[in-house]
Amino acid sequence: MSALQQSLAFLVELAALAAFGRWGWMRFDSLVPRFLAAALCVAVIAILWARFAAPSAPGRLRMPALLLFKIAIFASAAGALLSTGDRSLAAALAVVAAVQLALAVALEAV
């Protein structure tokens, strides 16, 4: 079950990065600012995740702060999708992230 949970966690993390990238992309009309905004959004979230939530991060948060951090990231990603008009994707991300976090907590694998 741990491999399944880890795979699901990785996919949800990638989906969150994609959601932030989409949000950044939608902020502008021309190509270069769109690309830069999307890349910057993804980079900021990736850096925050690497610093505070990655399993090998020296500054990894401890429970319950780690769980709250992950909830905040996934909720923000769903909100970003919602603000771009992607209601179905936002709902799907929120549900899958909630299931993944519940599974991680149950398995003590947060």
C-alpha cells in the first residue's frame, strides 16, 4: 500500500505544480509574460515544497505543521484552478488531494 500511496502523492504534487503553472499562464495575454509567470509560479511552489515538505529536506516540517503546509498548498492549487474557470479540475484536485492526505495520515506516511 505504501507504493500506491507514494505514487498517488507524487501525482497530486505534480498536479498542484501544473495548477499553479496554469494560473500563472492565465494572468497574461502575450506569450513571453505568460511563460515567465507560469515558470515563476511553478518554481516558487517547487522551492517551498523542496524546503519544507520533501522527505529529504533538512528543514522538513514536522507533524502537524507538515500536514497543514500540504493542505495549504493543495487547497491553493485547487483555488488557482477555480480562478481560471476550471471548476471540474479544481474539484478533482481537491478530492484526490484530500484522499491522498487522508491515506497518508492513516498510514503515518505524511
